[in-house]
Amino acid sequence: AMPQQLLRYLKNTGWLLVPVLLWNAALSPRLPNAFTPAVFMFNIPPLLSATESVLRIAVFALPFFAPFKLATKSQKVGFAVYGVGLAIYFSSWLPLIAAPASWWSTSAVGFLAPAYTPLVWLLGLALLMRRLHWPSPYRWWCYLVLSVAFLGAHIGHVAIVFARTSV
């Protein structure tokens, strides 16, 4: 049998990132050419790229250190917001894959949608993550601040790619 302490750590919010990671891994190759690593990473300012990478690691690692619980009203709301956010995020990819030449996919709003729509599911995670597995000054809004900073860098990156490839 697994020790109780280890089992406690396995019940974390990080598991909610698995659908996002699987979706990205499965469908990234189907996105338009602008999203291929060679084009997407070309000539991005090093400070922006580094900031985006460090914040991405923090945003994707921290939930694994937060217990998954649906005990409070805000956690239940957070889980619902996460679910709605996931649907919005997944939907934002579909026009880019199915109709890459459409007005939506070639507009800034459509092209950048997979970069800004994660705000909804990340807000859901923030509301779910009331504390960490150990005593700390962590508050739910800390994750939201990290997420907004990450999305700021990520949206900036995607905007550069859009400006370069939509000419």
C-alpha cells in the first residue's frame, strides 16, 4: 500500500493540466505554419523568450504543489470556471486548424486566441488552489498574478509572430 503522505501529494491540482498538455501535444502539429517551432521561435527577443519560459515553468509546476479539493464555494466555482475555460481554449484552436485562411484565423483576434483564452482556465485553477501542501504565505491570487504575467509574455510573443507572418 502507498504511504498516506505520498497519496496526499498525488491529490493535487496539477492533474488538471494534463488535458491541456495532451491537447497541445496532439494538435500543435496541425496548426498553421506560423506555429511551427522554426517560425514561432524565430527572432523573438531573448528577454521576452526567457521571461515567457520561466513563467511557463512556474505556472505549470505550482499546481502540482497545491492539493485538489472542492471544499469551498470558491473552489467549486473555480472548477466550473476551469471547465468552461478549457472548452473556450480548445475551441480557440479549431478554426486555426480547420480554416487557417479564414478571416478569423488571419485576424489578430483569432490568431492570438490560443494565447489569451487560457486566462479563463488559469483563473479556474487559481480559485481552486487555496493553499499549498505545506504552510506558506501563498494565496490564490498569487497564482493568478503569475498566470497573468505568463500570458502577458506569451501574448507578446504570439503578437510578434502574427505581425511578422500576416504581412
